[in-house]
Amino acid sequence: MSGKDISKILKIKPQVVMRNGRPDAVIINIKDYQKLLERLEDKEDLANLIKMRKGSLHFRKFDKFLAEHNNAL
């Protein structure tokens, strides 16, 4: 989802639910909500990838990995 897609979502005017005179929730189209979640997940994945690339990589044989995890796979 690009910034253009997000601006389309915001143009549709989400419905704001008020509680005690204050905004409490927002109602948007479910497809738009799912697109926003995907965008957020992509951003989190990218942040995790950047963290991983900064650290050193550690490789081990697959059978050793299985032994360390009690053959959970």
C-alpha cells in the first residue's frame, strides 16, 4: 500500500465514534483496515530486517538445530 492508497482511505471520511464527548473509535471499510494492517506489518518486518543485518549472523547445521529444539519440527 502506497501513501497514495492511504490518502484515498482518508478521503472516504472514516466515521468517528464518540464516548463521553471524546473520540473513542473509528469505523473504516474492512478492506482498507486490512491494507493498513499489511502496511504496518511490512514496516515492522523491515525494521526487524535492519536489526538483523546490524548483528552478526550465526550458522549451524540443521540437525544440530533440531537437537537444540528437541526435534520440534
